[in-house]
Amino acid sequence: MNATNDLTSNVNITFIVTVLEGKVYGIAMNVTRNLTKILTYTGNSARINNITQRNYAFKSDLKIKWVRPAKIPCYKAVVSGDLKPMPEVDFNRYQIEFRNCKGLEDADEIVQRLFKLEFASHKKIVQSYLKDITDSVQRHPFDKGSIESRIARWTGAIRAWQEIMESHPHNKTVKIKVKELIDKRKKHLKYLRRWDYKKFEWLLENLELVYKPHPKEYRWITRKDSLKKLTDKYCRDTVQDKLNEYKLVLQEQQPAFLEEKIRSLEFIRAEQQSCGVEVTVTEEEITNVKKELADLLKERDVSVKDD
């Protein structure tokens, strides 16, 4: 009976110890898992005194301030290369359909005004502008498909849509259309530049355009890269300022240096002559140094008088 009780008590103690070990193991696993999450979350971390700490944003002692440049919309003339907006409308001109109408010559003044651009819709005004800009570069009166006529027609449409976007910058439909047309015009200008460079230059001059091709490589504007460039520029400017300051110091010491040089050359020449050895310092060298000193002093006097 006693042996049975001892065996039961040993089994219970073993079970309790096993349970306790399981709880301790579970607690240890939870701590390890949480610590792993913390280390993974902190990312770039540094271990100092066995404590994981994160290096937060580094603040430089240099007085460099970076401001993110403003984003230029894709429809702006700065991006498209248009040097000239859509011109003002001459409301005294007839609409396209009635420009060759002879019956309006003898019509009443009020009737004539009804057929002019003064009472025309915006669509008719744009059509009139497109015809004018196309006529300025087309090869013959019926030219509609040449590359010059198409680029001119696209240029007129781009400028008309740019005018709309200036008044309604949130019009997404027109924004997409003008962006696609600008890219299309750039592509055809690239082809024309490759095929016929003289015509390419002539067309840009007549349409008042600047060819702005797409960049070969696109780079994101980031704070880190920009600060690197600004720091490099700051270092170069600092070095240049130090060099300029040292240059001014040397210029101030230049007259004394030339006087000392003249005395040294005269002393060397006199010693060589007294010792009967070959004379290496000529009178011409000494005269040149004296002339250089006189010119320097004269230049300084003139600069002082001007100030």
C-alpha cells in the first residue's frame, strides 16, 4: 500500500514538473517571438549595452535646408515646350465656312456680325485657330497629311487645351488628352529631327516651339539623394571660399615677396661676380621683376582710386 502511494506521489510530482516546464517553455517562446518582431520592426538597429535601439533621423550640423521642389503639371508650357500661348481672337473675322461667301459682302452690318467669330462658339474659334496655324506650314492648300501639317494641328490643339486647363485645372479628361497629344507630338518631332533636321529647325521656328525630349533615365526626387548633392555642393563652396581667402592673403603679400626677390637676385648676382664664378642671374631677370612690381603697385593705386 505504501509502495503504491509512493509511486502515485512520484507520478504526480513528475506531471507537475512537466507542466511547469511546459509553461516556462511557452513563456520563453513568447518572449523570443516578441523580441524577434521588435528586432524586425526596428530595422536598422544598433546594439548598445545589450539594448536594441533604433537610430532615428540624423540631423546634420550643417546649415543645409532642403525643400521639395514643386511638381510641375504635365500640361504646362514649360513641359510641352510651347513658347507662345493661343493668341487672342480677332472677332472681326468671319467663321471658316463663310470666309469665301460673296453674299455677305452686300449684307447688312448686323447680319455680317452674326457670321463673324464674335458670335461663334468656342469650338468654331479653335477651328479657326487650327486652320491658321496649319496654313502657315502646309506644303500646298490641300495639304492635310504631311508631318508639318499634323504637328501644327496638334500644336494648336495643345495650346487650346492648355488654355482650358489654366481655367479648369481639375478637368481630368482634358488633362489626359493634352498629355497624350504632347507625347505624340514629341515622338513625331523626334522622327522629323532624325529624317530632316533643316525642316525640323524650320518647323520649330515657325511654330515657336522648343524640342524637349523625354529623359533617358528617370530618377525619383528623394530627400536623401538631394541632401547628398547639397552637402557636396556645400563642401565644394567651402573649399572654394577658403582658397579665395588664401588667394587674397597671397595677393597682399605679393609686393613684399617681389621686393625680397629683387634683393635676393641682386645679392646672388653680386656674390657670383665677386667669387669669379659663372653668373646665373642676369640683369634682364632683375629688370623684369622690378617691372612686375611697378605694374602691380600701379594697378593697386588705380583700384584704390576707383573705390
